[in-house]
Amino acid sequence: MDAPNDKYLPARILWQHRWSPRLLSFRISREAGFRFVPGQFARLGLHQANGVPVWRAYSMASATWDDHLEFYSIIVPDGAFTSRLEQLQIGDELMMERQPFGFFTTNRFADGRDLWMLGTGTGLAPYLAILQDESTWTRFERIILVHCARNAEDLAYRAEITALRDHPLWAEHGHKLIYQPVATRDDTVAGALHARIPALLQSGELEAHLDIPLTLADSRIMICGSPNMVHDTHKALLGRGFRLSRLAAPAQIAVENAW
């Protein structure tokens, strides 16, 4: 492993959890001075067989105060990065750039009543960090997390999401969280919807099922997932008058591709 330099440093694998053959969560050691805003991502690096490093961006799924950094990854068959990642064991090292990146954060929004977090697959990761930020629970009246995957085993972190409602830092606000699973190829998931998120928005099924309307005045909408999902969901919302939010021009939408 390369020695640390001004741009990156070594980090050690502390914990791993395999949700399914395709999905892996892992934790790495955290440098004491590393700071990030919930919703940001880090760049992790591994050496290929030829010795050339390959880098990938991963959103932090852990809380800003945790001693470790947690990430949620899809395993791509023969992927230059993940084929190496899934071989790592506890104690093995990888590289991490010292600087976090990204603007997929709630501070780009003006205040609103409802925070919608729409995600597919590992696009759930930044929402896990955002849900471990006390200001999320105090700033919004309702927090609606919609996680879409193919089947039940790919709907990871369900127990952990439920447990967040009782966290002592915001337990008095725990009732604000609404979790809506979406399983596009599995009708066994209790309470789940069964169409892609863009289709659920276009048909009105998502809002009708939750009995919560999406409105320009009250809704702040985050979209994270596959490029196709992000594009189609963004397009569906643009058609209803919603606009991308910028720090200089706050609006209703923030987007991030999960890969």
C-alpha cells in the first residue's frame, strides 16, 4: 500500500456485510480530521493487477460523528474496482482521498415542509447519512424515504431505517419518517409498490398511496440512483414545474447518480 500523501491516505477495512450476492456494505477506518456534510461522497482507490490504481466515488452512509466511514456498494461482475473490493478481508487496506466531494446535501434547499428522498439500489447510501443528521429531523415536518430495488433482498437496511426513529438524539421526531419500499420484481414485500419511481410519479400512484401530494411550495425532492432513474425521475418532475435547486437559486430538486 502506498504511503499517505497530501491527496490520499490508507484506510483499513473494519467490517463487511453482504446483503446479497450483488450488494456489500463495508466500513473503513477514519482519519480524525476527516469531515463531511451528509450527502457527500469520498473517492476510494484500489490497485489493479497491473499496479495502476482505480478510483471510485462512494457516498458516506455513516453518521458524521462515527469513528468509521461506512459505504454501500453494488458488486459489478469483472468490475475493475468491485472485483477487487469483494476480495478484501478485515484488516486489508485501500486508499481514500482526504477531501470529500459533492453538493447532494439538504443545505441547498430553502425550508419546506416535506423532504422526499427517492433512491434506487445503492442510491440509498447518502440518505442513510442524511437521516443520521439531527437537523434533518428538526427542519422538516415529514421525511419520506422511497427505496426502489428489484426484490426483497436488495431492499437493504430496512431494520436499520426503522431503528432510526428511536434514536435518542431525535426520538421525539421519529414519527416524521415515512419509509416506502418499492420492489419492481417481487410481490412478497409487505406494503411495497411495484413500478419504477418515474412511473409511480407519472401515474400519481406514489402520492396517492402515501396520501402526501408533491407541491412546489412544500416539497423538497432528492433523487439518487442509476443514471436512467435519475434522468427519468428528474424529467417527470420538470414536467410538473419542479426545478433544480442551486445555492444561488433555491428550488425543489437535488440529483445525484449513484454510479
